[in-house]
Amino acid sequence: MVKIIQKLNIAIIFGGRSAEHEISVISARNIIKAINKKRYNISLIGIDRNGRWLFCSEEELLSEKKLFLENKKSKNAMIIPYTKKEKFFLRLGKNNKLIDVVFPVLHGPFGEDGTIQGLLKLFNAPFVGSGVSGSAICMDKDISKRLLKEANIPVANFLVFKNHQKNNLSFNKIKNNFSLPFFIKPANLGSSVGISKVKNKNEFNKAIKKAFSYDNKIIIEEFIKGKEIECSVLGNLNPIASILGEIIPMHDFYSYEAKYLDENGAKMAIPANIPKSVIKKIQKLAIKTFETLSSGGMGRVDFFLTAKNKIFVNEINTIPGFTSFSMYPKLLEHSGVSYSKLIDRLIELAIERYNEENQFKIHR
């Protein structure tokens, strides 16, 4: 484990252009409240919905008015690669600030899909979470599910369609593949944004239109009746799995509204009330999923568990929510890793991976 001695300069990047913008802001607020200010100097960068990078104060971030997004006088954030000691600069006006580690808290596209990770990789900057390939793979439900199947990890049956095929989609043909109900999802999105549970033809047409409004590729997936189980994974080369939690939706399914808008939208059972033998199987599957999809640092693996204790992997989130009601930090807290210690560990893991990767030759 890396021992952090001197005070590190951490840049937290949040907001972003995706439909999960608001959740990212809430996650960043909770990280700021929990992070140990005695160990870190914090720089905050808020990305607005148009993609503008703005420096933000802690007061602005914690304000309900979200001034970092509304204040046109906010200074643009500039990132400048810097080769001395393999560090890089953040620039605010004429001031330069050396940064040790970047903590991306960007959920969904343009943040969780390998884009910000690629930029930081070019800058040779240590950053929290999965690398470029792991982020991109896990964001794409089509690719990730195919890789999981290849690794003999059970997933629900699914079909994939691209935008140019949408006019040829037939409700009757889909119904012949999957019994009702079934799910329609954008392939590249999280937080249940754009997801519909389809029970009839009218809902089918609306769901297709909705999913394609978020992505040019969609997933149609069979409905698995059972418990929704989640497991947090933490680590790089030897990741650990947390205790398990169960999501009990009060809505028809665990929708975006149930997750973030309705305080009574879902209940959480921590630990999940399932047999010990099944718990161990799910924890092993969580780690296998994490490693199969080239994840690193952190990940929350979501499962379905049927009445006959049959396990299916639903998906993995490489930048899971860090809100006060998010499962990822809650499960680790119940496993003995407090919110503040979790942030410390994620920063340590970012430095560990950076040091490991920089041992390899890049020139002949």
C-alpha cells in the first residue's frame, strides 16, 4: 500500500455533458464533504452541459444554486502538460498549480467512457478509477455483455440494434424472442437514464424512440425476475469485494426517478438477506466481472438473483455514484472502509497503477 506522507494536490472533475450531470454534481459534493482536508489540497473543476471547463470554489459547489454552472464570470480551466517530475499543471489566469492526482467524478458518456481517461493518459497524469479500455468497455453494454458471455459469466439474453435499423424493429419479432415484459436501454448510459420496461406494443414504440434519443445503439434485454443485488469492488491487481446489498424498488423497476427524485423510490437492505453460499458466489463473480472487463480502482457490479438462486450479472459501473444514498460507498462502509478512508484508498490505487504503468518502456 502506498504511504502518503506529504499533502497531495487533488483535482476533482465533475458535472459533464451527459444526462447524468446532476448526479455527478451531487457525488462531487459528498466527496468534498468527506475528503480529509489535512491530507489534500483540492482543486475543483466543473464541466457545464456545453462542455465548458470552469474552476469552481468549494462554496460554489456546495451551493444549491450551482454557481459554477451559471456564473459567466467563472474562469475557464486550462490543463497544461508539464514534464518536470512527470507532473502536469492546471492554469487559472496567470497562476499555475501542480496536480498530483485527478479524481474524475463524471458519470456516463464524456467521463465514464474512456474519454477523460484518454485525455489524462496523454497528460501522463495519475487518475482515480479504471483506465481507458476498462472505462470504454464497461460503458458499452453491448461490448461488456459479449465479453462476459465469452468468460462464461451469466448475463440475461439480449439483442442489439443500431440507429439505422430502428425503422425495421418489430414488436412481434422481439416478443417472439423474449416473453413480456422486457427492457429497452441505451447501450451507453447509466443511472437507468433512457430505460423502459415494455409490456405492450404502445410502450414498445415509445421505448424505442426514448432509447435512441440518448444513443445510436440500443439493447433489448429479457426481464429477469428476482432480487437486485449489488456488490462494491475495490482494488487494482488484487481487488476485494464488499458485503452485498439489495435494492428493493418501490416503482415498477429501479428507474432514474426511483434512484434520485423520489425519496421513497427504493429501499436498501444492507446486508442482503441471502444464503451465505450464494453471497460467496456473487462476490467471486463480482471480482471476475471486474477483472474480465479490465476495470481498476473501483467498480459496482449489479446482479439479478432469481428465486432459485440463479445469478445473472446486469452491469458494472466504473464511476459509481458517491451520493449520500449511493450503494458503492455504503457497502464498503459496512465492510469496514469509511467514506473518508475509501477516498484515501482510491487515491493510493491511482498512484499505485501510475507507478506500475510507468515501469514499462515506451521507446525502443
